[in-house]
Amino acid sequence: MGLGACADGHAEPPAAPTSGPGQPAAPAAPTAGPAVTHPGAAGETCLGVADRGIWSDLDDDLQLDLPAALTSARVTATIDPGRPLLVLSVDGWPTKPYPLTGAAELAVGDHRLALRPGDRAELAPLLTAANLSTAAATPDRDRDGIPDPLDVLLGARKTAINADAYVGGYESLRYPMGDVARDHGVCTDVVVRALRNAGVDLQAELHADIARSPRSYPMVKGKGDPNIDHRRVKTLLPYLRRHLDQRSAALDDPADPVRPGDLVLFDTFPSRSGPDHIGVVSDRRDEHGHLLVINNWTDGSVTGEMDLLAWVPVTHRFRLRTR
């Protein structure tokens, strides 16, 4: 038994759309383009925070860059009252956590922040008494002080660092908190693992939702199969509609911009309607400014960041509820 289109692989990638007047040429196939590093990045090699979720052994390999030319006018920041942690938001979106356990003090208004030297250099031009406050992260399902949407991004970035090989097929999993071996997976496993990093057990939650509302899952037979249902794109879609915030699939909608940590579903088979692939929007961009997508594409690939939003048709976009 396969996992549907995602696990069986994408036969041939759809042809890239022809460029129109004034439009850049689209790539002929999805590529893992180089991410653009923020030129002012301060040089700390890792985030340095405790991320309660998947694969803590990769925490020291994970770092986030701030947007280029960032100014304090776009920034707000909160100090967690219960733990040594600061969360920086850009344009109202949680963007980067910082540990408050360093030796380089930064005075901001009445606050004295114990930062690492690189973090201090990065934050000093951005923080002011007006944009810094004290507040716990919310929502924060796994209670690690990192807001859920940012936790999803961190989990997805860990899957890209882990670079598990694309291997489809039915597997018997433990329940709850089941997962295939870390060295392999399919596109849906990127999402399963990213959400688990935020405290969401997609396997158990979807299985419980099938029991609550079987009519919402017409593709599922009987009581469902917790070994496989959460690993099928088309079975995930009803759950995402019912329990996550559905956002605009128009990626250029200024009223609803794409955010890192969003889940994006794609139609990769022009001959079949509906989504058959899924990934998580990264915080990193290619050389053209397109946000990359963390995904496991097909047979022969590994989980990584790819330039998909520029030309692969998007059918749906979701994010964890923030209220």
C-alpha cells in the first residue's frame, strides 16, 4: 500500500510556466537555490535556545537570519517572564528567539539583557524601550517559550538539516507519537515532524478527528488507519481545513502575506486536480527573493529547501492558529 501521490513520487515535474513580458524566466524544474544570508548577521553559529520538540541533537546546527535592511520600526520583542528567552517579531510575526544567558549585556529602557556577543550586535540597532515588553509566548503548545508558528519553522528547518531520504511505502508505526525512522520519509513526514516540534501529534489528532467526524473523511475506510492516514496529502486536507487557519492561496495577496512556517499544498500533476504534495515555507529565500519551501520532493531526493512557490501551482495554504 502506498501513501498516495506523495509517497508514490511525482512522475515528471510539471513544465514551468512560460515567462510573460517583464517577468523573470521560471526555472525548468524545482531547485534548491542558495539562501540569501542577511548581510548584517552577527555570527553566532546557532540559535542557542532550548527547543522542546524533535531532534534536539540538531539544535546546535540551527540558526536563523533576520531580513536584510531591517529597522526598529518593523520590530517588536518580548521577554519571557518565566525563562531566559527573548522572542523577536518582524512585521508582527515571530521571527527569531534569543537566549538571555550570555555575558554581553544590552541595556534597553529598564531592561538589562544578558546576550551572547553576536546576538547583542544583531539586536542593539533594533531594540528600543518602546518596542520591548515582557510577555509569554502564546500560543505555545509545548511550553518551550517559542510561539507555535516559529516552532513549526524550527522543526521544518531541522528536517532539512537532517536531510532524510525520500522512501515511500506503508509502515507500521507506534501510536501515539508514531514516526518512520529518521533516515527516511515522504513529503507529509516533513509536516508531521514540523508540527510535532510545536507540540502537535498529527497522527493522534487526525485519527481522533476521523472518529469524531467520519463524514469529513470520505476517502478513509472504516475507522481509519493511524499508520498511514496522516501520511497522505488528501487525507490531511480535511483535517487542515477543520483545525488550522486557512490562508489565501494567492501568494501575492498583500492582505495575507506568506509567512515562514505556513503549510503549503501543491498540484504537481497537471492531469489530476487537487493537491498531491505538501511542504513548509522556510524563512530563507533564493537569489530572486522567493521564499523557499522545505519539502521532500520525490524518489531520489532528500528533505531540503526548494524554490517551488515561484512556479508550482499552490492549491491551499494553512497555518497553526495563533489565537
